[in-house]
Amino acid sequence: MIRLKIKRDDTEVHYQYAEEIREKLNQDTFAQWLGIELTDMGPGTAEAEMTITENMLNAHGTAHGAVLFAIADFVFAVACNSYGKISVGLSVNIGYLAACQKGDKITAKASEIKRNHRTSWYEVTVENEKETVAHLSALSYRKNDYFVGREE
């Protein structure tokens, strides 16, 4: 017997399972530990925010680059998994454009540039209240499996 895979429409899957997808992606314990809050998610998009705290500072008294990367990587992960299909990062490139200080509220926004069956490309900006502080370009690999709406 030959089984044919039924091709699912990504956008339909997103809207059908949006709450389940959001709930699953909000289980990121590292993001929770950093105080990152997912504020918006759409098909191929995501937005999150956090406040820079004392324990996020580097030796110069500004936000550690890893903290800015973490929030950028989080929204990238949410955006590429927003269709309920398991997606993992293949490569990322980040540029740090300005320093953040303790108390700064930062917002990261991811948007999909291109998506096909196997890969998807995203751009992420990280901003504080004054300016863009980092920019990330990221490529994800899209597996065959969905983490929502599985047939038992």
C-alpha cells in the first residue's frame, strides 16, 4: 500500500491552531528565565519584549550581546514555528548597532522574508525606546512533522 502525504496549508494550520501553537512556544524556559514576554504572533511573524536587568549587563555596564541575541532568537523561533510545523535554526547572523542600559525595555520583531517546503528566511530587529540596537538574519529548516493537529 502506498500512502500519500496530504499537503497542509501553513496559514490555515496557523489560524486553526494559533492558541495551541502559542501555548507550546511559550514553554521556552530559557525565555521565561530571562523575562521575555511574547506579545504578538502571526503567520511567519512574532514580537516579544523584555527589560534589561542588572544580571544581564556585561563588564562595561551595558546589556550583554547574548541577551540581545536571546530575544532575537526567541522571536525567530516563534515566527518560524508559527505554522505548527517543527522548524529549527540553520544559521543566524546578528549585528549589534547600539548599546542598551539597565532598565531599557527592548522589543524584538521577526518577519518572514521567504518560505518554501524545506527552509524559511527571517529578519529580526531589536529596539529599545530610542533606536534599533540589533539586527538578525536567520534561516530555518522546516521538518516534515507538525507539533499541532497530529492525527492519533
